[in-house]
Amino acid sequence: MKNKTYRSPAREDGYAELGDYAAIGEGRSVALIAPDGAIDWWCVPDLDSPPLFDRILDANLGGFFKLAPEEEWEMSRSYRDDSNVLETRYTTASGEVLITESINSTFAGRLPWSELARRVEGIKGEVRLRLEMKLGTQAEKLSPWLDRVQQKLVFHAGDLMVMPRFSDEVVIDRSDDEGLVATLTTSPGSRAVVGLVATEKEPLAVPPVGKIDQRIETSHAAWCDWVNNLTWEGPFPEHIKRSALALKFLWYAPTGALAASATCSLPEGLGKEKNYDYRYAWVRDACLIIKSFVYLGALEDCKAAFSWLTSTIIRHDAELRACYTLQGDFVPAERYPELEGYRGSKPVRVGNNARTQQQLSMYGDLLATARLFIEVGHVLDLATSRLLGHLANRCADSWRQRDSGIWELPEEQHYTHSKMACWLALDQAVALAEGGHIEPTWKGRWERERDRIRDWVEEHCWSESRQAYTFYPGSERLDAAITLTHYYGSRVNRKRMLATLEAIYQELGHNSPMLYRYSGVEVEESTFVACAFWRVEALAELKKTGQAQKDMQEILDTLCNTGNIQIFNEMYDTRTQSWRGNMPLGLSHLAFICAANALSDNNPGHRV
């Protein structure tokens, strides 16, 4: 992985490049840190809470928390090995300083408050750093204010209380209702802490500064312990660990839910309107992350996530919704706060209207995940078993309907990917029934409907002129999501699936493994990172290993030599070599893990 050196200033029109952010988190929230030491995004206390810092969505109005040298600097950074603790080294004409950053936890799990810690160590010479904090206003919905309690500063932002916890060496020059400004001068061997503690609708604990500093190391040890208990024995071990750690940012510890991403409204194309809120748990994304956790050997995360997902669906009358909040409730409808948007990309969206869409592919996602969960030795409870039988029946009833598809498009169609996923759902239901894991009463019906779907797809979704499965019947357009249904191809028509993968490579990748999502979309957005890895996985599972390995290396060379410290966004613009979309995106990281697993010598037999 190529490390990038940054130089001040590191912003254009008030914005940092999306691919230049690093992330820290603790299983409940994620903060994004720009090269100039500014935390431009932090939702507190939860991933889907309103942001305390949100300058990434409005350079003028948004809040931030910045710590960097006052003079011109060069900067390099990296995560500690096997950890999500970040180390940043600034070099100036007068000296060198190391900043170690973490959102802290304990060995027992998350803290009962949010604790962001920044340790500042002097390495060479003297470096004067400036600290600025400006609280966000939630698009001017509230007005932060400062209280002074027992000689301590307490900032209020709606129901949130935030207290700075600084070492004595930090000199506060100004503090008012909007934030504060402070300075700190380092010398060789010096050590200071700049921290924030926050809580919502609860009393605020005031930990000693020394404990905040100590918990950076506790957090690091906890990350290392988690990584060291993974059982990955496949290729790309360092990249795999980094993607595993990125997925842990999205694992919401209080419930076991898996967020699709930690951000909202970051654009898929600059100045375009495709800017969505991904801070919720999608059934599809959660299933695929669980799949990657199985391959990693992350048993605790896998079990917690699968249990949360099935219990949430049962709680809502066993009817699938595309997405849920991290607490398992219905996602709110979209609203559009009056923010500029990243580099003018509007609208900014909070909430997600996909919540009410029909997405038939979810049946395949859930039943395939259940079968994989069982195949690695786990056991279903009675309630989950009954749920899976119910969902198989629902799939058998509804597969003929139009839906919004995996890409959540406003135009409902008979999307080929959705039909293939329904075939997969019923194929997995049959296998689960034959294995005694779900009630076999309807097995015969599932077999017949599965075969009807196969016949329908082969008759209506294949184009002789394109030599490919198309986006939907009657269309000559292509869909990169077909790469996800390689199992259908291996069981039904391997020749047609391989031809489709080649057509996708030529048209959606322009003879490159970096793929756009579907025909014509490149005028609006960039290549979709997950699609590139999905195609590699499909090639490997269809026994085109040499091509899969070649493409995998090209993808990694493209994505991991950009200076990005492997916090994969949703999309990558190959024309400008810049990252786009929300980050870290679970689909991007899990797709890499699944592709690497398909290339592994330890990939035994059946994979779905």
C-alpha cells in the first residue's frame, strides 16, 4: 500500500478530497479526519445521530474540530498494525510532532459515553499547534451554547453535552457559544492530550485526562485482539485485515446491526444529485457483510449481526424492508437540510426513501446467508427456521412482480438480477429443507417455482445479439449486479454467465476491471468499487482463476496506490483518479474479502 505525503494547505474551496480522509471509531460512531487535522464529520453518540461536526457537507456552515501545526507542514499517516488507532506525523521547519487518534473503548466494550482522544507527542524541535473547535448547528436547527460548570467548559448542542478534556499544556485562547481556539507547543519528549467527551440526554461523566490517554492504548489492544482472533489464511492478508477493520467501523455494537456506511450525502458525481444517507442497516448489505465475517472467522460479529437481522424482521411481522435503523426501527423518510453539499453537490439527504421499495433480491440474500451460517457449523433456532420458511413462501408468491432492483431505481422493472436472486432463494430453501433446517412441507412447491424462474430468465433475460443477460427483458442494457449471481450461472448456464461477465467487462468497464453499475450511468457517477470485486469473485467461482487473479491485482493497484489508507468509498473516478460517494462503504470492503476468499486455496466447494 502506497503512503501519501500531504502538504499544507490541503483544501480547495474549503473542502478536502474525499479519498484523503482517515476514519476512527469504536463500534458506535465514526469520525473522519482530513489531512489538515480537521475532524469534518462525527455523528454523536451513534452512527445515525445528527452530526456534531459536519463541515464535509458545508465548508462555511459546518462544524469541525481541527488540530494541526500553525506553520507550513508536511504530513504522513498510517494506522497502527492490526488496529484502527491512527498515527499522523507532521513535519515543519521548526520540528516534528506525532498525533495518535482514537475513539476510545475498553476491554469490556464501548464506554457509556463518547470519548474522542488525540495524543500529541513532540519528536523534534518545537512545534506550535493550533486547535479550533466549531460546533455544528444541524443545518441551523439549533444554536449551540457554552456553560461553565465547576471551572470546566461544557458545550450544549441540542440534547448533546460535549466537554473538552485537555492537558494543562493546552492554552485556551478563546471560548464562546460557538466553540473554542487553543494552542499547544511541543518539545522533544513532550506529551499532551486533547480530548472530547460527549453524552446525549444523560449526565456527563468527567474522566481524568490521564485515563483518556491510557484508553488509547486499551483501544489499540482491543483492536489487535480482535484481529488476532480472525482465522483468515487466504491471499492479501494485510489488505484483508485492513478491510476487516473497516467493516468493524460499521458494526453497531449496542445492537449488532451493520450500517451500510458511516456518512450521508457524499456525492457519487461532483455537482450531481445522487447523494444518499447510508447510515442505516440494509438487509442486502448486512447479509453480505455477514458472509465476509464468516470467511474471516469473526464468529461473534457474524452471530450478533445475523441474530439482529432475523429478530428485527420477525419484530416487524416477518415482512422484509429494504433497510432499518440501527435500533431496528423503520428508516425515516428523506428530508433535505439547507446545506451546500460537498463541493456544491445537492441535495443533502437525511433519511432514505428506499425504505418502502420492493427489492426481491433480499430473499436470496437472506436465505443464502442462512445456509452459509449453517454450513460453517452453526445451528438455527426455531423462530429463525420458521422465518426462513415464511420468506421462501413469500418469494415463491412474489417473484413474478416488478421491483426496484438492487440499485433502488425509481423505475420498477423485471430486473434480471432480482429474478436470479429469487431463484437463489428457493434453491437455498430446498437445500435447507433437505438438510432438516427448515420445515420441508413446501419443498416441492419451492422446487417447481425455482425451475419456473430459471425457465423464465433463460427465455426472457438473455440477449442473443448482446450475448449477455441484460438489465431486464426487452432491454439491451447491461447490469454489473449480474456478477453477484455467479452461483445461478454455475448451476444453470455457465456459458451464458461467462459471456455476460465478458460483455460487462467490455461495456461497463471499457475493457478495465473497474466497472460502472449499469449501461449509461457513467454520465452521472463513477465506477462502483464493489462491482469490480464481485466480477473477480464470479470469475474465480466459475473456474476462470487466471483472469480473476490478474484483474484482482489490477484493481488493488488502482485503489491502494492512491494514498487512500484503505478506507474505501462507494465509488472511484478512474478519469480523475479520485474517490466519490459515502465512506467507509461496507459493500466495497466486503466485496474485496469475498473476492479474495474465492481466490483462496482454502475456498472449499460450494459458495453462494
